[in-house]
Amino acid sequence: MHKITESPSQYDHLESKAISEILHDINGEDKTVAFAVEKAIPAIEKVVEKVVEKLKNGGRLFYIGAGTSGRLGILDASECPPTYGVPKDMVIGIIAGGDAAIRSSVESAEDSTTQCWKDLQKFNIDTSDILIGIAASGTTPYVIQGLETARTHGIATGCITCNPDAPITKACDYPIEVIVGPEYVTGSTRMKSGTAQKMVLNMITTATMIQLGRVKGNKMVNMQLTNEKLIDRGTKMIMEATDLAYDAAKKSLLEKGSVREAVDWIYNGRK
């Protein structure tokens, strides 16, 4: 198949360009990514609907990927508990090559046609869950094998890719194609493709968490209080929602553990 993600850059002789020109060129390409994502919103909506359905019924969201794609899945998964106060195993990111591949390339891990399902089985994945494969090229064997095997076990599957009609889209139930075109540096899919994947992942989990009631108004009322900045933010949220002064609001926040719990406690007569 023809891979747009591997097509020659529309720019050449990059080494002869001034820094300013390089930066403006990259920025110009990056501006096109949001428009490519916009075209994929109907497909993203279908994925979010399925994710919400699964998570509302106690299921989990799994991401699988290799290289940049795998790291982005892990990043999105790791940010859900502190941002929305959900269990750490509600959204799980898995990368080809294991945790060592988060920081360093693990040669040929993405080429395995057996390892992904083994990695998923460690988490006892089942039909209550949903699995999303992330692969800019749409041809990563590790990811495709994981999706195909999951489907044979009746598990809902989706994907995010940057090539149209890629093999990965045939291996899942809910494909998302974000066609961003050739990269500024030919084949460097950590650039526009990676940006597109990150945007889509943000949309999936943000929309899902809102639907699950983890946001009130526009506030992260279930965020984990892991540092002073977040405690201060939460305190001010309580002050905005109630008649409490700063010190009293902070005290109630620390006692109840979240903005939501503190506000509910205050409105229910501090019982």
C-alpha cells in the first residue's frame, strides 16, 4: 500500500535553511493538523460513544502502540487518574517492548505478531473492555495482531491512524483516520502524525470523562490533590461554589479529598 506518512516531504534542502525558515515551515504544517482532525470527528464520536458505554459498565479502555504511538497512549492513560480522579487501571496504555520502550527504542518489538495479545492477557482483558490501537502508518504488526486477536474474543476495537485504508482499519470495529499528509522531515511521524494522535486521544478521554460525570461545569472537581498548586486550585473552586473563605475552603477540601466531595458536604449542611 502507498503510505502517505512515508511520502517525501514537500520541503527539501532542509540543512540549507535558516532556523527562522525551518520554524515557520514546521509551524505552517502544524496548522493543518487541526483541520485533518476535524474531518475525523464523526469517527471519533463513534469511538467515544463506545468507550463511554464500556466504562459506564465497569469496563476499561486499553491503548496499544509502538514507538511514538505507544508513548502517546501511555501518556494519555497516565494523565487520567490525576486529572479526573479515576482508578489507575481504568485507562491502560501498553507499548511494544514494555516499559523499557517508553524511554528507549526496543528494536523489532513492533514487528512481533504474537506479543501484543500476551501483553494484553496480563491485564485479563475481556469483552467488558475496549481496545484502541494507535499506529501512524497503520501497518504495525504488533498493533494489528492485538486488534485482530481481541476481535476474535469479542472485544470492541478501534484505531487511530494517519494513512487511509491502512491494514489497521480492517482489523478493528471503529477506525479513525486522520490524514495529515507528508511530514516535514520525511517519515518522521512523531511530528504531524504524533500531534494528530495526541489531539484525538485528548478528545477521546476528555469527552469520555465529561460523560462519566468527572467534570462539573468546566472544572476538574475530581482531580487528585498531588501538589500545592492543585490544592490551591481546588480551594478556589470551592470558594467560587460556596460562601467559604480560603482557609475554611482549603480545610474542607483536605478533609474530603476532592472538590466534588467538599462541595456536596457543604451543600448538604456539613453533615
